[in-house]
Amino acid sequence: MAGSDPPARLRAAHYFVPTPNDTQINDLSVSVNLLFQGSIPDSESGKGPAMERCDVVLTVERDNGGPGSVTKAFGNALVPGVRRTSFVVARLCFCAFMLVTAAYCLLAYIPFTYQWVINYNLVGWLPGFVKCHPYLYWLALVMVAATLVPDLRRGETRRLAVGFLLGHAAVGVGLVLRPVLSGIENDGISFIWSVAWLFPLLWLGAIDYVAKAGEIRWTAVAERDSQVLLAACLTAVFLSALYASLFCVRLVRNGSDAFPTSDKLIAFSVSVASHLFAFALLFASLKLINSISRRFSRGAKVEFLLCHLLAAGFSAVVIRKTILPAIAFNNGLAALYSLAAGLSIAVFLMGLSLRLHRSEEQVSRGLRMALGPITLPGLSSHYGIALWAALAWLFAWAVPAAAAMKDWDFLLQKLSAIAIWPISFAAFYTLTSRARNRQFNTAVVMLIAASAFAIYKQVDASRLRLPFLNGATIDMSAALERYSAYDVSLRVIREISSKSTNDSSFYEYLREYTNILPSTRVAPVPVNLVDNLKRTEGNKPNIFIFVVDSFRRDYLSPYNKTVRFTPNIDAFAQDSVVMENAFTRYGGTALSEPAIWAGAMLLHKQYVLPFYPMNSLQKLVDTDDYQSFISMDPILKELLRPSPWIVELDKRPDAHNFDFCWSLKELEKGIDERQTSRPVFAYAQPWNIHTHIIATEGRTVPDGEEYPGFWAPYASRVKYMDACFGEFIEYLKARGLYDNSVVILTSDHGDALGEDGRWGHSYWVFPEIMRIPLIMHLPPKLRGGLTWNSKAATFSTDITPSLYYLLGHKPIVANKLFGRPLFTATEQERIEYLRESYVVASSYGAAYGVVGGDGRWLFVADGVRDKDYFFDLSGEGDGRLNPFTSNTRIEQQQLIRDYIGAINQFYNVTEKPQTAGAFDIGWQGRPKGEQ
């Protein structure tokens, strides 16, 4: 600063606030305040310009101190900031630990998540978390205990703090002696634990409130209608533009041109309108809170508390409408849990807001203080908001890029959107702090909001077909359904605002008979595909069944002539029967695999045990004296009856999946080494192309391989399996086994590979998930004299009845719950088994479908989201979403009801069973009557 005297004070970090305790140094006096404790007085109070918490204030004065004082001054000023940061980190870690623990217990309560997430370790890091849980608990407790040390010295908080620490220490000792998570069962106790783990957040928030609320100087509430309205509108426009840009980027990246321009324009317009509607409701709610608060002398405190009550309600609605339905938790207890979780989160954040506020500062805006924990620094400038917008865009892009393949029903993506909402509103609320204030009449605001809500609900519930410029019509409902797979923010709005339809009793019926709890005692019912199963005379063919998990038919050249990477399967299909219209009965392995073995539809329960009376395929193998080679996944280990004639494939201790090539090599070795003349039965179920496995392996593609028009990580693995399958067919031919073998190549279900933003199969019943390949090679001696129709609708449950028929066990019992023989001696016999329509279902949720028109259309009744869909399957591709009439809906819903009723009657379920949402302490994990 040579050449002229420095100014008496220099302003930094956008605003300057004088401080009374500047530190004197030699040439300069420096005061650095990291304002972690709250907001600085604004122009509204007459004490200086508005300043946001966490901005850095640098004041400089000339003085004559020692040369080492600059470093000391900065150090002294930064210490409070470090303390505040440590405090926030400790509290957030404690909160995250409690929420993850509560979520784990809730997953243990729900049957299908208990089976797959808890028992089968589908989430790789969870076993480690469970193993270390008692010690992580102590770490979290020590961290939060450090933040409560001052409260142990205060008279008004001492009892609460001591009780909190002693109580949680006792729990910690109990966890070390008897860990809760490692022994948790699928019963009502797990639900109690899921709620209990939320209680520490409430207790901590109560301590914070008692400690800090009384110290704050609350004043009459300030009116800032213009600021709130402008922030709400800017947030709505920002979110719409954010996800519209992500939609364009992902569409270009996927190389998809299947989204017409007219659909894009309509969808984006509705997205803007929907976001404006949502944040208009937020503004109306905040306006009502402000109006109530103005009636009190310390209205800012009332506004602060009511804002957190609003946050609790919003969190509960989000959890109930968006999160819990995805895991098939959709009944009364779901509402209770949502309220408990929403209240716990809101109270925790309330305490954090109070702790971060500077006690000496007056508070005239409860809303601004409530937004404190989620208000980022530096947002009072346009540069700061631009940086925030860029970071928000990167976050919104990174979550689906990293997690979409493992995301269940868009859950992680929706949570990321929900996280962006309040932070964006806080950012724009800060940016608009200088807006000129205008008041709005509360009654008028509420009337406009109510009208907007009614109009939005009417439009969203209808399937409008709008004329467009080119004369074509747009099915707005279909366009929004596809667009919301990319715009997850719009998806959340639509899910939150969804209402019960006139068909609510039907969807409730679906939920009542889906995911039946283990507490519902169901005795096994024999599934007899023939009246009298006994060994038939003559030599038996070998049977090889390869059920490739998540195998899509459009990645096979027999179904898609553009495929060039499955030459061996194509050659195999040339002398086999290719069923062109094959479907799985269940979307998802959990019920699809047992249904293949049963050859019939099953009760929606995991599982009716013992399964052997229903296990038609194993009974056939045992009756005809086969030597079995089977890939035993966790399901089959539970369902198959142990037998000395079963050789288990894929027993590698280091295997993280069933590799097709490895299974075939083991099978070849087993066939060569067997010491019996028994015919061979083999059942392999490779996981190579399951999206979860592909994501775990890093989506790698061998160097030099390209698959235009296909998803390369999936296609490259199909090519790999094709080569191994070809080698196995050559092995059978070389051993003279091929012409005496039934070889079946199929799948338990398909998968979504990015179509309209969807990945995996979740609980969905969409065409790409329900359609499967089914290629069957028959020995010439069996094939002769049989008739079939490869274009007729066929199902995975038809495999076992077909094997019965081929091995001479006939006639097959005609039952709409059973599969049918695909090969018969006469055409008339084949026709007698046909039906006009067939019901299919999800393995994991209350979603059912009807396949009709010989596989030319699919009606879907989604009881998770209370929606219906109709797909035209007659053309190319995965099916086109079409409008349908109310009569179609009524007819197909009744058909689904009839099928569910028939299943209940067959399995002797005479009373309404308990499903996820029922509460039966101590019984869910085992059949009633067994203790």
C-alpha cells in the first residue's frame, strides 16, 4: 500500500459490518468474522446493509502493532468458524447415522426388502455397516456429546443433556453386548425399532430449543411478501430450466430421437406450470404463516416455529407419497412412519437453526432464520448465485449418471431433486433480499392457490389429447410420463399431488393381496399339472434350461434382425422353435423363478413353505430319475428339496455372480465325470447382464467393440455369453447328446436399459420387462408329430407343462392359473388350452397387467402409484403407450380381480392376509403357531 495512505476501512466479501473488538497490529488492524452464528442486521432494522451468514467480513485499520500479529489475528478470527463447522459436521453425522439405522430397520419390516436387501445383501456396503454398527453408534454419540458440553453447565438444559447422554450410553452398551441390526427379523419389532431410532433427533432438537430459544431477541415479524413470491417464482423457473437442460443432455447422450418435438414442448410447458403451481402453494402457505404470526408481539418466533411445522408436514408427505410406495409400504403404518420421520427431521433442523444463530442479534424474520442451515455463503451476489446454479446442475446431473442403474423406482434421483428444492429456494430468497416489499391479501392468495390446485389436479388426472401445429394429436399424459423419467423434479410433484381415483378401492384390493407377510400362515397346496404323475416308459431326453437373468429379446438376432453379435444363438434358433410372443408371468426374479418351477401362478408371498408340493419341475425330475446340475441362488436354496442327485453349480467362494461361461464349463465337467446312466437335467441362471452386476463391474466394454443402436456394456456381455453358448452346443454335438436333448434358452424377465430414463425392473410391469426370449430345441424324435404356434402368446410358466407333455405326462390339467403345453399332438388340443387374456404381475409391488390379443397389447394396473397404462405391442420396438377407454379399464381391472380371487381360492386364503403395513409383533418372521 505504498505511495498513499490506505483507506481507514476496506470492504470485503461484498458487505462491511463494523466490529467493536478489532485486533490492533503494527500497520493494519484486521478483523475477520466468519459469521457462522446467524445473520447480520439488515437495512430493515436500520443498523446496516443486509448481510448473509457465513460471508467473510474484513476490516482494516492503520495501527502500530508487532509484525506477527496478522497471523494471530486471522487465527483468532477463524477459530469460531472452525468450531461452528465442527459442530455442524458432528450434528449431521449423528443425524445421518440415526436415519440410516431407522431405514435399515424399516427395510427389515417389509417382506421383499427383507428378503433381498437384508438376507441377500443386495446393497454391498450394508453388511459392513451392520457389522460395525455398535462401534459407529459410539463414534456418533461421542461426536454429538462434544456439542452438548456447554449444555451440561446450563441449569435449564443440564437434566435434558445428562439424560440424553446417559440414556444413549446405556443403549450403546446394549448394542455392543447384543447388536440389534445383526439379529433383526422380518417382524413387527423391526418397525418399532425403525421408529425408535428417530427419537434421538427429537430429543436433541428439544435440548437445542431449551438452550437457545430463550436467548434470542425475537421481535414482531417483518412482512416480506414480495421477496417470498419472487423467490418462489425464480425457484420454480430455475428448477424447470435445470431439468429441461438435463433432459436435453441425456437425450443427446443416449442418441435417442424417439421424443417428438411437440411432446418436448408440451412436457416442458407443463413442467414450468407444475413448478410454478408447487411454489405458488409454498408462497400461499408462507403467507398464511406470516399472517398468523403478525398477531403476536414476538411474531418472528411464531413464524420460525410454524415454518418448521410446515417443513415437518412437507417431509411427511414426501416420504409417504414418494419414498415408501417404492418399497411396497403403502398402508396405514406408512402414514404413521412418515409423520414420525418428517417431525424428527424438522425438529432436528429447528435445533440446528437455533444453534447457528448469534444470540445478540434481533430476529424479525422467522423464515430467514429457518432457512439458515440450508443457506449457502456468498449468495447475496449474482456471481454467487451463478456459481450455485452451476453446482446444482452438476449435482442434478451426477446423481442419475452415477446411480441410475442401481436406482430403485428413481428413488435416489427423486431424493436429489427434493434436496435441491429447499436449497434453491433459500438461495433465491437471499438473492431477492433487496426486493421492494408489497403486501398481498391473504384471502386472495389462498383463493388463487386453491383454484390453481383444482385446475392442476383436473389436468393431471385426465389423459388430454391436444391438437398440435402439424395436425397430429398429443397424448399429454403419455408425454408427461416419459418426460418425468428425466425431469425427476416434475415426477416428484406429480407423485406428491396424486390423489385417490375413483378406482381407489381396486388399487387397495391389489395392495391387500400383494407382498403377503410371513405371518400369514398358508399351507402348501399341491400343484398337480397332471392327475397322476408317475414314471413313463422309454429313454428320457436330457434337459438343459438356461434362464439368463434380465435377458432382453431385442438383443438377440432371432428377434431383432439388426443384431450382429449373437451368431451362435442365431444358429441355434435355426433348428429350434422361437416363440415370438413370450412373456414372463412375474416381473422380477423373486416370483418369476419359483413360477417357472411351479408351472403356475403363485400366491404373492415370499414364500409358501415347504415349496415341494408346488414344485412341479422338481417333482418331474425326481419322478423320471434325472441327475440334476443346478445353479443354486438364494431362492432355489430355500425352495428346492435337498437331494443326493443334485450337483450344485457355481460354488466358487469368490463368485459375486453366476457367470454363464463358468457355469457351462462346470456343467461339461460334471457330465463327463458322472458315474451314472441317468439322463441329465441342468438348470443354470447366469447373472452376467443384470444391470446391478454391470454397474458393479464398471460398465466396461472390451477394446475395439462397438454396438451402435445398443447399450454397449450390455451388448458386449451378450456377445460374451453367445460365444460360450455356442461352445456348449458344439460340446453336446461332439458328445452325441444334442439330438437327444431338450435345450431351452430364456429369461426370468427383461430389463429397462435407459428407455425414457428407466433402468432395471423395480416393481414395473412395462413391455421391455415383461417380454422375454424363449427358444426351445427339441430332439427330432420328440418333435415329429407335434404341432405348435410360435406366434401365439406364451409364458415362462408354460415351460414346465411343456416338459411334462414331451416326457409323456399328459393330459395337462386345464387351469387358468397353470401354464399350458406349447407342443401338442393335435391343433385342436393346442387350441383348447388357449385363453383370450392372461394376467401378469410384478414380484415386488402391487402392479399387475393383462396380456391380450395373442400378445398384441398389455394393460397395466399400477397399484403402487394408482395409475393405469395401455401398451400397443403389435408394432416394432418395446410397445407404444396408447390412450384407452373407461370401459377398457373396467373390464381389465375386473379380470385382474378375478385372477387374484382365483389364486386366493386355489391356495386356500379365505381371509384378508396381512401385507406390509399390517402390524403383528413377533409373528412376521415365522408362521403363526410356531414359536
